[in-house]
Amino acid sequence: MRIDIITVLPQLLESPFSHSILKRAIDKGLVEVNLINLRDYSTHKQKSVDDYPFGGGAGMVMSIEPISNCILSLKKEREYDEVIYTSPDGEVLNQRISNKLSSLNNLIILCGHYKGIDQRVRDHLITKEISIGDYVLSGGELAAAVICDSIIRIIPGAISDETSALTDSFQDGLLAPPVYTRPAEYNGWKVPEVLLSGHFAKIEDWRHEQSILNTKARRPDLLK
Ligand code: ADE
């Protein structure tokens, strides 16, 4: 899989891909992530990528020209399955969307910034708009990192314990059950007896029951 991220702040995105599961997935060749500086596609002397909004109003708007230049030059090299724009008014990310994106080959993620983006980019160049929640971030970079993390960690081989990604919260429409590790008792607080029993069928039943109880208590909307 290949993910090309178009951003005005490539440095902001270096760290998330330099550690832990994402770094390992890249090192193993499961995914290639390219940070593309939008300013490299600006034809202005000052490398500007934004301008004042037509009709007036506060804030700057990301211009169509550098974005179009960048996307078209990427598309000359390969076909893309989706050209994603990160925006608070996109479809809210969930596990179903991440699973689907994770199965694709080539993605572009355009990070939004400033007051917005020339609408013609959204109308003609973007195929999917994703929000990571109902709040506004300063820019789309952190949203792009969240989207990439959720996609990459479920690529087969990205997590060493293969079953681990499959037992995540949301993967079966339920929240995950509680987990414990040693010591079996701390401060008088005990680990549930069944987990120490070594009886795997009983442990699985208990975990499933806890998942349902957890989901009912915290996210009953998921059970509908
Ligand atoms: N850019 C600003 N806020 C955002 C959000 N909530 N999701 C995705 N991109 C954003």
C-alpha cells in the first residue's frame, strides 16, 4: 500500500511515522508513506499556497493551483483508489471506513488548512472527505495521522500478534473487554478469577460477555 500525504507542514507528520507500529509497517515494506510539501508545487515566488477569499471575509483560502499541480503530477505516475481531504465537515471516521481504506493500494490524503480550500478542489479533485470527529483542529495533519494509524495497524503483518488487531474495540461492533496483567492482586484489588483459571473456553465466554456489558454501558448506540 502507498499513502501520499499532501501538506504544508511535512515536519509535523514526521514523528507519527517514525515510531512503533507505523514505523515497523514501513520498515517491513507493508506500506510506503510519502510526505509531500504542497509548497513545492506553488508557482509563486514566495511559494505561497493560499490567497484572500473572493467576496471578502476573514481568513485565507487554500488555492486550487498548487493542489491541482500536485495531485495531477502524482496521478501521472499511478492510479489512486481515493483522494481524501481531511475536513471537519467530512464523513466521521469509524472502523468500517478504516477497514475499507486499509484494503486499497494507493491513497492521497490532502491536509486542509487555513479557513478552507477552494471549493473547486473538493468538487473536482477529491473523492472522499473524512473528519475525525465533531471538533475543529488547527489543520488536517493530525487528522491525517489518525486516519493513517487506523489504516496501517490493520494491514496483515503490521501487528506481530495477528489476532490483536482483530480483537480491537469496534472490530466486531463491540468495545473490547477489560485486560489485566501481573500482579494478580494489588492493594487488595483482584484480577477476575476466570482469567487465572487457564480454561480458555471460559475465558473467551467471559471476554465476550464483558464486551457486551461494556458496550451496553458506554456505547449503547453500537448495539443498534
Ligand atoms: N481539520 C480540522 N478539523 C478536522 C477534523 N475534525 N477532522 C478532520 N480534519 C480536520
